[in-house]
Amino acid sequence: MDIASHGLWGGVAFGRKNKKSYWLAFFFGVFPDLFAFSFGFVQFIVQYTFTAGDLPILGPADGYAHIPQYVFSLYNISHSFVTFILVFGLVWLIWKRPVVEMLAWPLHIVVDIFTHSDAFFPTPFLWPISSFHVNGIPWGNPVIFFPNVILLALAYYWFFKKRGGFKKSL
């Protein structure tokens, strides 16, 4: 799924307490992709800003030749339930309470399991225990994309119009 939708779903699902809670849940909704792709994106921009020539095609069309190997490693780490459970448990131990907004992270993983195909970053949700993944329907496919937009609009309509938005302010 696209990164904006991950944040929006995370926010509306786990950040309804107040604005601070919303933005924390939004952050954890986008965190797996930020962790996996930010460094590679910055490297790509810097590399091609200072070189002449055409920008390369990224992804399966070029056999992933222009995506550094570490991006795949970071993706495996951030899109794994094993990693999430370890981090969530550590945070719970340190703060003596669960941080509910962090549950937007496994929501991100669940959605990606079914909206990524074998062709582009299949989701290794059991990494490092297993490399098993599901060959899902890519999120850009209209059968996924348009229902996602409609359901997000309905969720936010419910949240702000029917539920009354945030119960507490910052």
C-alpha cells in the first residue's frame, strides 16, 4: 500500500485519543517504509543530482539493479512481525506500559502482506524465521486502490462527523 494510506489508516485506527496520539500512530503507520526506503532514496537523490544523464528505472523492470541491497535488508527488518514484537516488548518494558499507537506498525505489515506481489517487495512478515510471503495484489491495482481511498474517506467521515473527532486536545 502507499505510504500515505498506511499513515492515515494507522492514525484513524490507533490514534483517536488526541492529536498527539494520532500523529504518533500515523508515524508508526509509515515507519516500516520510512525505515526501509529513506536511506536509499536520499542516496539516489544525491547520486543522480550530481551526475549527468537520465534517471534509471527502479524496480523489477531493471532487475532491481539500481536499488542497493541494504534496502532489501532494511525492508525485511521493518516488515517483520518478529521485529515488531521485539521492539514493542522492549518499549513496554522500558515505559512500563504498552504504547498502543505502535500497533499501526503491524497493521502496516498486515496490509502489505496482501497488497504486495512477488514482483515488487513481497512482505517477509516472518523474517528472520522464514522468508515465506504472499503473492498479493499490488496496491496500485484499481481493485485495491479505489476501495482503499473510499474506505479511508468513510473512516475519516465516521471519525470526525459521527464520532466527533478527538475527545481531548493537545
